Amino acid sequence: MTKNAYEILKLAREQSKLTSLDFMNQVFTDFMEFHGDRYYGDDKAMVAGVAMLGDIPVTVIGTQKGRSLTENIERNFGSASPEGYRKSLRLMKQAEKFNRPIINFINTAGAFCGIEAEERGEGEAIARNLLEMSTLKVPILSIIIGEGGSGGALALAQADQIWMLENSIYSILSPEGFASILWKDSSRAKEAADIMKMTPDELMELSIIDKIIPETKNGMRISEYVLIKNVREELMNAVGQLQVLSSTELLEQRYERFRKF
């Protein structure tokens, strides 16, 4: 049965969904987390480190939501502050230095919008990520595993390939925010979701994403084990294909990918 956009949105927000850390610890081996942006502090809404994908050393980065209220408060519900984006950029620049592919996992309603985040340069940090990622000379692959909201998601999605899990969304803002702006009524979120073109199928049709990772088979949800196995296999194939490209070819293809929008 085909799901509508609002149904997919609700599934994307389920607390039972695998988190970025779940993927990092299960898809890869020898994951080692790094901390801090070397400017201000360590943002727990953004996790990053190095790991092995088969026999390929990679840098992995992701926005991290919690599985409980306590953990969500600790992780700021996956909404990163400027230091989170600066930490991710620090790790991406390190990946370029050591010629490691970069794999990003995205699950955020958006960047943290508190006054203190603005005071510390939230907009600049996101813009800096976009600028730097456009010229990084290593493969970048980003996967939206839940919510992909606003600039908070885009700051990790300037990639050679963008994938989405079947039950995930990618949009300029939340349907509640969209409805509040357009109709001054957040209760019309379902109506907003239907017109925002935020589902994997819609975005695949628009060529904004490159692959949809199934979470169901014959209408039944597949096991976490099978999902992890499928993601690992897809990543190994994609990284292998991207690694054979020269840095010039990689940058040219990345430029053309985003230029066409």
C-alpha cells in the first residue's frame, strides 16, 4: 500500500528508528568517536569519527537523536549547534588530508535555533560547511535516515550521492513550520506535507536524491539486521565506484550535480 507524505513523516519521526550511532556501530567496524570543534565545545547532537567499511578506512558523521526523553534532551533532539557543524567540518577536512571517503547520516528537524546558537554563528557554520564540502577532494555520500530538515540537514548533504531510507523525509522545513508560515495554522501540517515534495519517491523523480533504501518488503518491515546488511553492501559498492574517480572528475561531477538545480 502506498503511503502518503504525512504517514511517511510520522514513520520518519518514530523513536524506534535506527540512529546515526546505530548505523556507525553496526554498518562499520572499529568505529572511534572524536569530540570537539577546537573552538568552543563538543556538540552531542553531532557525532563523528573514523571507522572501517570492509577494508576501507572512512570518516563517518551524523546528527544524533535519542531513544528516550532523557537522551533526546542530552542530544538536543538532534538539532546541532554551530560547534556541531564545525566539528563535522573539522573531521571532513581531516578525511581529505588522509584521503578517506566521508559518509554522513542525517536525522534532524533542523539546526538549533536558540539565541545562543545565533550568537555563536549558526548560519556561518552551515554556510562554511556548504562551501568547504563543494571542494573536498574525497568521495562524500550522505544518507537521510529519518528527518532531513532545513539547513541543518543540508549542511551534511553537499555530497556526491544522496540516499534516503524508504521512511524518511527531506525538506526546507517541517510541515508544521510550512503550515504556520503559509496559513498561520500549524494544525494543517498534513495538508502541507502533501504539497511539499518531501518523500523519497517525489525527490527521486526530481533527481534530488540518487537512491532509496527499502525498509519494507511485500508490505512488511524488514529486520534491522537486513537493513544494516543492505546499507553496508550499498555503501561498499558506491564508495568503490567513487574512489576510482580522480579528484578532478569527482569535483566536476559534484559541481554539475548541484548546478542543475
